[in-house]
Amino acid sequence: MSAPDLVLVDARVRTLDPARPHATAVAVRDGVITAVGDAADARAWRGPGTETIDLGGATLTPGLTDAHSHPVWGLEMFTGTNLSAVRDLDELRSVLATAERRDGWVIGFALDHNVFGGRPIHRDLVEDVLGGAPAFLRLYDGHSALASETALKAAGIDGPRAFAQRSEIVCDTGGRPTGHLIEHAAMDLIAPFLPRQPYAERRDRLVALLTSMAATGLTGAHVMDLGGHDVPGLLTALEADGDLPLRLRLAPWCMPGATPEELDELVRLQARSGRMWRVGGVKFFMDGTVEGGTAWLEHADCHGQGTDAFWPDPAAYSAAVRHLHEAGVGTATHAIGDAAVRHVLDTVEALGTPGPRHRIEHIETVPDDQLGRFAALGVAASMQPPHTAYTRADHTDEWSKRLGDVRADRAWRCRDLREAGALLALGSDWPIAHHDARQVLATAQAPRGAASARHGLTGLMALEGLTTHAAAAAGEELLGGRIAPGLRADLTAFAVDPVEAPADETEQAPIRLTLAGGRVTHRG
């Protein structure tokens, strides 16, 4: 073979390739793995221009892929005052009173539903500390927000409205908006009036974010949105200046009411790509969130909510999935509640013909009778273990209280799905949770809050969720996810062995090296 560009030596290589599970050296040329072997092999591979990196006994794994992230659209959500550390209403009021104003607005994000202590979310709880400033506070789930009276007036929101999708302007008994906006259509009414990010700032923030992701071992992300019509242009412009630190696979949204022409446009979008990014698949929503009362449940939650699908006509969702399936386009559907999960599985089962991979995102509560259907239908499960941190083991959090003990005990059944034979891809859902891939690995092994420890994965299962299973969920198992000749040179080197180390050690472990497309994107 031609001499490699790069040889990695003195590594404990976990290839996740059954043909050769272990090695100590890897060769790379033109962004592709060309050889896997030992120290003697490495000496024979080297040529005059070969760079050698001694990993000093670090554990080298296939590059980690976050199977559910929002690095572009999420920058819009991750703007303003970070409210993630706020724990109660008094603290929220104190933070808002001194929060930075941007073009006169108070913008906040990552506000926990539990802050309100069971009270209905209402602008009156914070209005007096804002000094009349318009405010828009996103709750951590990304599916709801609190707007102040001034913000509502700026957007012309003065009462309830009907939407083509599951969305609501919450109003009091007199028909006056409380400021609580539930789901995308309602929140989007405010969006045109918010301060805009300059293009240069948006570009620089994206590069910085992707670079920080690479520092946690990430080499790629399944981006569950297109982040706006200008995003392909933004990524193309970034690649004109250099290479992206991560490999990005973007899935544009298909919303209720999509016409056949709009579905065909989603098919055409699949051709858009760059060196390190491509459009791949289409994202749907079958429901919202448990805390917001918009998860589609087989039985109503404790507030009598959760019995409606995000698509007012679920059959129209199924028809849209069929349209894309017949065009060879895979889908990823947000389905948190048990009724939503069941409907997506029913939809795939009804397709009746082989085709692209379909997947379900989140799956926060699922009954026993649905577990085996994932493997039987070839549907990938895509789950986000860090979300468990928003719940509590004693079920006093809003998520658990809404569902009740029986359904809360079925929270994040990662282990049950794996043992039922399902493909299980893992991710963070940044900015809903931190993007640190080590945190995903750790919480997959040691779930937090309402998720029982019995649902925890082994170290190997967790690693597979960010490598082999993530690749398979995207239909890319022949391109990456393993360390083998001919596959992408996306590689991550840990100071500890993530398969054998305790979860808390993995979470804090230094990343020695990250390689994406054969390029060093992080060196520890």
C-alpha cells in the first residue's frame, strides 16, 4: 500500500470490528483507515512523509458520534442568560432582575420546569422584576417558553389561536395570554421580533462550538434539523475557509400540512453536501414533551393532558413517511410518549417493503409490548441518557408527576431495548443537555433521576451507542463506526478504557486525541 499520512502507535485499540477486535496501531491516508495492526506493522507502514503519533497507551476507539444534536439551530436557543442553574422561583426572579439586555430584550434559555414548584407557568410570576422589558425565556425542553407582556404585545399575541400542528398560546379563563407558549408554532410568533445574531457572530460561535465538541471526543453528529434555509450556505462558506471539526449529517423538518411538492423538495435536499456535511434523512415530530403536556400518551397525564398527537391527523404523518420511504429517504421521528412510539412503529410496519432505515428519537416511556418491535421492524432507537438528570428518583419532578409512578418506572429503557435486540444510538440533544460525549457514555451506564439503575448499559453497549449503532442508525455501517481498513478515519483516544472504567471516571477522562476525516481536531 502507499505510505500513510499518519500512523497512530502504542494504543490500546478497540476496533469494534469482529474480524479484529484489538490492535495497537492504525494507519491513515487521505481520511481513510488503510491498515490496522501492531508495532511491527507500523514500522513497515511508515514512509518519508508519514507523521507518527504515540498515544502512550491510550485507548483508541472509533470516533464518537452524537446521534441527536442541534449545533446550528441550537445556537439560536443557546442565546442570552443561561438559566440552567436556577432552582426555584426566587432565584429566577433575582437572575432576571440583573440579566443582560440585548437590544432591550431579556433572553434566557434552559429554564427548568421544576423551578415553578408546581405552579402554572405565568408571566405574572416574573413581570415586576423585568422593568417593562420584553422577555423570552426558553424552557430547557426546547418545546415551550415564557414571554413577558411586552413581548406578547410586540408580536401581536392577545388571545388564543388555532394552529395546523399541536401548539398552544396558553390563556387564562378570561382569554388573556399567560405568556406560556407551548410548541414550535406558538413560539415562532415571537421569533421575528427577537434580536438577530449577526452572521459573523453566528459563524464564529458555530466553529467554537464544534471545536469544543471535538475536545470531548466527538467526530460527528446527527443534526436533527436544518437550522434554517441558509445553513447549507453557511457550512459551504465555512469549508471554503477550512475543514469542519465534526462530520455533520442534517435532517430537515417535515411539519404537519406538508404538501406532496414540499415532500419532493425534502427528497431533493438529500443531494446537498460538502466535504464534512450532508443532508441525510428527514425529521418528524409525533408529539412534544411530557413536562409541557404535549407528549402523546395512551392515557392522559395527571393534568388530563397528553392525548393528542403533534400531527392533528396521524394518518397524514404516515402518508408522508411512506412518500419519503418510497423515494429512498429515511426518517427520524420525535416520539416521547407511548402512543407516539406505537404509532411510528405501526407506520413503519405498514410500509411493507424494504427501504431506508427509520428511527425513533427520545422514547422516554415505552411499555413492554413495544420493546421487541424495534428489532423486528429494523427501527433504530435513538435516546439521550443525559435527559434523565431533569428527573428525580423520588418522582417529585414535573416529568414523573405528570406520568405517574407506573409510567415513570418505564423511563429511558435503554437496557431493555438493547436486550430486545434493538439498534440503540445515543446522543445528547444539545442544547437540551451538555454536548460532552463522555457525559452521554456515563449517564448511559449510570442513569440519573427517575431512570432506574437497571436500565443502565454496560460500558461496551454505551460505546457502541456512539459508534457502531450510531453509524447503523444513519445507514452508514459500511462507512464508519468501526476501526477497519477502508472506513472513515474518525477516531477518539481516551486516557481510560471507556469499556472497563467506572462511569464516573469515563465522564472525567481526558481525551488524548480526536481525528475526524483523518485530521487532528483535538490533541490533549
